[in-house]
Amino acid sequence: MTQIPPRLDRTSFLTYIHAFNTRSYETQHAFYSPSITMTLPDPRVPVLHGPEEISAHYAQVHSVAEETVVPMNVLCEGEGVFLEMEVFFNGHG
């Protein structure tokens, strides 16, 4: 079976996660295609279109809560990334 090399290697993906955790939005969103869409599991949040909408969403969330993603297992292969993670939230008050 031929393996497809990852489009995004593990090191680059972890750079993305680090940028998210440190609120380095410019670095984080440099990974996004201009046509990206993000669907979150909250029905009150509409589908986000483009890096600008995603950035605005997280800037609002992070203004009231600290969110930290801790990767437990990361597998990058071909077009996909599998991430097992823990996420911690801490409200600002």
C-alpha cells in the first residue's frame, strides 16, 4: 500500500496549535486557505467563512475565556489530520 505524504506535517500542525494557544492569530490563520469554512458544534454559531470570520470569532471567545488545546495524539497523513486532544477553558471572570 502506497502512503500519501501529509499535506501538513506533524511539526507544522503543532506550530498551528501553539499559535492558537498563544493567541498568535496571524500565524494561526496563515495556515488557512482564503476559502476555508469552519463549522463548530454549537448550533448558535453560524458557519464561519474565511480567516477573518474565524479570527473574529476566536477573538470574541478569548476576550471572555482562556482556551488551551493540549494535543494527546497527532497523525498527519495525506489530506487528513487526526487529533486526539484535551481542551481546557478558564473564564476571565
